[in-house]
Amino acid sequence: MELVPEDCFAHILSFTSPIDVCRVSLISSALQSMADSDHVWEKFLPHNYQQIVSRLVGPPLSFSSKKELFVTLCKPLLIDDGNKMFWIEKRRGKICYMLGARELSITFGNTSLYWSWKHVEGSKFAEAAELRTIWWLEIKGTINIEMLSPKTTYKAYLKVKIAYRAYGLDLLPSEVSIEVGDFKSCEKVYIHSHCKRNGKFSSHCKCECDEEWLEIELGSFYTESSVKVEEVRMCLKEVEGVHLKGGLIIDGIELRPVC
């Protein structure tokens, strides 16, 4: 190992992963110095990390190295006036996003008769949307595929709570879908109003230990490299029934790389 020039070894490390570099740094102090270099850790940062940092809510970040910046960005941070959240996963450095409820297109979402906007305990954002009553339930979200890590499989989840007064949500299944270019996935899920009491939602949902927030899986997609810029379009809707439904609280849509 001593025969390998320091800059050459650091270059080799940059083609591994953050977790591999951390393991190498434990071998010796000499390897730790190379493993902690900015050349290595800049490769693990998003290519547009400077632009992302400029969109953060709050005071400018303070960091003395690219490794320190990487560690800071592993914690979810609010961006774009607090309506989105960004972070990178520790093991591979893949990009994660969450679009807050204010970033979503909610049919009749600005009509106070049908939806109310308020702070909800445990929410990642200042406001969440609570369904008062409606028969046409449709929630959409979009994100530019270039904002995500390339050549990566992602899953999208709608983060929700079910109020105790909820009604009509499980009389018919809701349709969940994802579209990217010519690709489209579409499935049916039930939103059970009793899920928060028995820990079950549907085959596409799971209960989180986060103030009883739940997540509905909308589908998965792959971020292929392409010259053409494409949007990822995500949706949950139930528009076939004419019955009223209410009590669904929307926090946002989270996009995470598949492990």
C-alpha cells in the first residue's frame, strides 16, 4: 500500500462508496488521511450540491471539509421556502427528496369547504392538508428526474395520517400510479380507516413509528440516463365512488432509493 501514491489511492477510493471509505479509514492513520480527503468525498456529493445548499432554509451551512458537508446533508433539511426536504443516504450517497403537501396538486385543495391546512404534530413541514369532506379524491406530485440520483431504482410513498373521525376512505380502493415518459405503473390499494389501531394498512402500506404517520407506496421507477428531461408523475386518486370521504391528513410524497 505504501507504494501507491496518496492522490492515486484517494482517486481509487472515490469509486467506492461512503461506507467502504469509512471502513478503510479505520485501518491506519495514513489511510484515514487519504480517506478523509475532499477529492474522495466530493465524488459522493450530488453533482449539483452547491445549488442545493443555496436552496436551504435558514442560515448558511458551515463546514470545513467535503466529508463534513456530506455528513450534514445526510440529515433531512428543508429547502425551497420550507416546502421540500432533501437529504442523502449514508451508505451510498443516493439522493432522497420529500415534497411537502404544499408542493402537491390536491384537487380542490384550496377550497376550505373540502380541505383545511394546519400544523400537525409530527409533520415534517409547517402545514399539512386535512381532508374535511369530498367525493373526488385526487393527489398528484411531480419531480424532475434530473433531481434524483442517476441509474437508481426509487420508490415513492405518500405520507399520511388517518384521523379518528375518518370515514368513507375504504369503501372503494384508491388507484396509485407512477409515470415516467412511456413507463407507467398502476395498482389499487385500500386506505383503511382503522389501520392506526391494528398496525395494518394494505399490502402497499406500512405503519411507521413516527407519531403514527403511515406511508402508502405509490410505485417504483428507474432513473435511466437520458438526454431528454422527464418528469416523474405520482398520483393517488379515488374518483369512481360518489360517496363522501374525510379524515385523511397529507404530509407529502417521499422518494427514496431502493436498498
